[in-house]
Amino acid sequence: MRAHDRSGRDRRASRLAVATGASLALVLTTLVAPSAASAAGYPTWAQVEAAKGNAAATQAQVDLIDASLDSLEKAASDRSDEAVLADQADAAAQSDLSAASQRADELSADAERARASADTAEREAGQLAGSLFRTGGTQTLGTDLFTSPDPGAALYQLGSLTQLGDRWQTVLADATTASNTVSSLSEQATTAADRRDSLARDARAAADQAAAAQATADAEVTSATQRSTDLYAQLAALKDSTSELEQQYRAGVAAQQAYAAQEAAAKAQAAAAAKAPSRGGSSAGGGSSGGGATVPGTGRPGGATPPPTGAVNDPAGAKTYAATKVGSGAEYTCLVQLWNKESGWRTNATNPSGGAYGIPQALPGNKMASSGLDWQTNYRTQVDWGIGYIQGRYGTMCAAWAHSVANNWY
């Protein structure tokens, strides 16, 4: 969907106001209760009221509100980006810890097996040594060979003892090797355990940082969403419009800008893929990320429903929601296949190498802010953005899927 044309938007807003009989005073009363004061830099309702009737003052207030919204959205996006990066660092730390723990366990088990083998070899060597001692050894038996009344029996015994001695030498060498192996593996196991413990501390720190970053992002998004509600109401009051229409227009403009940026990124991605066709991997952000047009009716960022806290991975819920947008026929089937490949329909799916994020693997993830400030955590926002992107770039879900099959990115 293309962004609203400003003149057409204003005409539709005027007709809406006339049809509903909404006067400016009624808009102010019903949209939001006037606040006593706003945060530093944000316009107050008193300033909005004072600007009405003066074109220059009205435009100045509109510009201030637009700048305030830009500031709110950027702050929320920056904190969400930081939460994504912190989550990636946490995942990497946990992965390193898991690998180190597995290696430490393997070395410890190897050392135990080597120790058991060494014990067995040492026991056998001791038993053989005892047998040789009791018989007097091969040198004594060699002397007896010449004085024995039964030289044949003595010769047989000498051969047996020679084999016993050779076996003892072999077992003794094995026991020595096993002992050295035990020492080496024990040292490696100790080193691996130390590394595991160090990584465990790093993982705990990374987890704490990720939790703190997520809490900060959640708070920022909630605050920005609430503040935006008031700003959109003020914007609507100045323009004789509605909050919903102003949100849709602003989201449409942002989406168009993101789409234009993605066009360039997609071309660059395609050129890189042509030069290195064997690099492997799904698009996981390859060309799949851009700013599709806004999806009507999202009502964000100034909606009444508070944003979720923390990423909600609910593939079944995301698929059900997507079905409400594209239906349950072939288009839905293509979309399911596409995003199964891209992200498994996980809200926090991340491609660390490319930076793509979310169910549709937006690159970078903050492009989805055109559909809602809660893009990092809300699968509905991600689905809205992703469908809008596909419609804007490919027209249909099946066209996007066909492109992904042919090029390994979309």
C-alpha cells in the first residue's frame, strides 16, 4: 500500500469531521484529556490551543510534534537495538559455555577411562613381575637348562618365561604410556574446567546485561507509546484530522522510506550473491528486509494496548495472526513456507552474521518500526511489516516464496 497523499488525506479528514459533526473542541475532549504539562521539548495542550487560528504558529507546532515523535521513535528504536545486541551476546555466551562444558565433560570422561586403563596395565605388569620373580627369571632358568635331567622340559619352560618376560615388557610400556596419558588428559580436563567456569561467569554477566537491556527497551517502548498517543491527538487537533489517520500517514511515509532503502540493499545483496553463490544460508536477512508499505488498522504506535515486554516466541500464534491478513489459501501456504525457512516464525530469530531480525528477517530489524515501536517483541508488528514488505516488493506471498526458492533470499 502506498503512503497517503497529503492533500487527499486532508480532504478525507475534513469530510470525516463534517460527517461525524466533530468540532475541534469535541476532538480535544474525546481523544485525550489535556495534560497539565508535557516533557521538556514536547508541546503542551496550552501551546496547541494557542497556535490554532494562526497558520504559522500551527505549522510550528506541527513541526515540533513531528520532531518529538521522531525523537521518541528513535529513542525506542535505539533501546530495542541495544536489547537485540545484548540478546545476541547472551546467546553467544551461552553457546560458548555449552561447548566448553561439553568439552570439559568429554576430557574428564577420557581421563577417567585412561586412568582405568592405566590401573589395569599396572596391575597386569605387577602380576607378571611377580611371576617372573617366583620362577627366578629367564637367566636362572637358562643355567638350569644345562644341568636339568629333562632338558626338553626346561627348554619349553624357558620359552614360556621368555614370552612372559616379553609380555611384561609390553605391559609395562603400556602402563607407562597410560600413566602419561592420564596426566595429560587430567591437565587438559583441569584447563577445560577452568575455562568452563570462566565462561559460566561471562554467561551470567551476559544474561544479566541482556535482561537489563530488555527491561530498558520495554520501558522505553512503553513510555514512547504512551507519549505518542498524546502527540498524535495534538497533531490531529491542529489539522482537524484524527489520531488514527495521522498515525497511518506517518507510518506510510516511514514505510515508503524504508522500502526505498531496502531496494538498494536488495540490489547489493543480489550482486553479492551472484559473486559468491556458494556462500550458503537462507536470506535470513539476505534481501529480505525492507520497508513494505504500512498495513492499515495497526493503530501504532499510539494504540491503547500496551506493548508486550520481552520477545514472545509463539509460532502458532503468529501463523494464526498471519492467516487473518492473507487468508488460509495458497498465499498463506507460501507465506508459511517462506517464514519457516527464514526464521521458523520466531519473534527473536536473529542472523548474527547479517543482522537480520524477527519473523520476516528484516535487515536491520528496526525497519519494522514503521509498523510499531514494539517491533523487537511483538510478532503481530513483525507480521504486519513483513506482509506489507512482500506486498510492496513482490505483490503476493507466492511470488516472494518463488523468489526465495530461486535465489535463497527475498
